[in-house]
Amino acid sequence: MENEILPYVEFCKEEVKKKISALLTTTSTKQIAASAFSFHFSQNRSSSDFQKYYYSMVANRRDFLSSKDFFRTFKQKYSLQGIDTNYLDRLEDEKKHILQLIDNSEWAILYFRYFAKAQIQHGQKTITKCLGSFFSKLVHSIRPEEYCALDNPIKRHFGLDGESFYIAFTIISSAYTEWASENPHLIRQIRNEFEHTPGGKSYINKTTNLKLLDLIFWKQANSGK
């Protein structure tokens, strides 16, 4: 089966990399990065509060395990909709196992056990809901160097709206990683713009290449600019 699937995934990854390169060129990167970072680190209170939360939480395993309401706060800060307290309580109760699955890269088990068909209370009914964005943001929070915090607008932006969230998450994370490795001069330029953005400098050491690209393409996907 791998012989049929892997070439397809590889092709999709290369297509995403082409779209990244079409936007981020030697002449355009500085302006595009500056615009994106200025937007994300504006003086808007909600934006500022989210950035403080993100950088206090990301790659913070101690907080993940010790906090009694990690998932409630996570849901609120990321504005993840349509998730009831029973589901969040289940994640909280099984936090150690979830972390173990992330550490062991057991993505399929993690995704299908907790996120692909989550049982959510909706009024008087229980509905089945795919929480792919929740999955990607959680994995990114624990392993930000390797995986992106994918959401639906970015998924659509890269032409992967027809793919499952799991596949799109894998493809885009890999594309970001490879593009950054293949374009160190542009990543340095992007990082330099981030460092010179008001509010960004204090976070530079905790901001991964994947996060930098996520910030840029979130802006592109949500504003078309």
C-alpha cells in the first residue's frame, strides 16, 4: 500500500512547497513577513493576550501535565468551537496517555482515538465531529519544531480542502520543514523581520520556523493579502 500512497503524498508536498516559493521570493519576503507579523502582534488586546498565552504554553510539558484545566484554556484561547465539557474532561483525564502518543509519534492512534470522530454533546443530542484543527494545534504545542498548527483556511489556501485533516497536516508540516531547510537565506530574512516587529523580539527564541510560516500563511489565507 505504501508504494501507492507515498508518491501521492510526496507530490502534494511538492505542490505546497511550490506555492510557498511563489509567494516568498527574494524580492517579496521582507514586505510579506513584516505585514503578517505586524498583524499578529498588533496592539489589539486579544491578539496580545493570545501571543502571551501561546508562548507560555508551547513546548511546556510541565504546564501541560500539571495544569488542571489545560484543555479548557486551550479551547478558549484558540477559539475552538462546538466542544463540550465532557469531551474536554476526557482529554484532561487521559493527558498522560495523549502525551505518550505524541512523544512516540503514534499519530494515527492519537487522531482516531480522540479527534477524528469525537463524541460531542450538542444540546440534547450527541453528535460525531472531526476535530482536526484541535489535533494539529495540540501536536504543534508539544512538538512545535516538527508540526504546524493547521487550520481550515490554510488547508484550503494550499489546495488541500479535499484531503482529510490528518493527511493535510502531515503534508503541510513536511512542506514547511523542507522549504525552510532549502531556503535558509529567506528564513533568516523572515526571522529578522519577526525580531524587529514590536512585541516579537522577546519571543524570537521560542518561535520555530514552522510557526513563522504559519503566521505568514494564516494572514494570506484569511485576508487574501
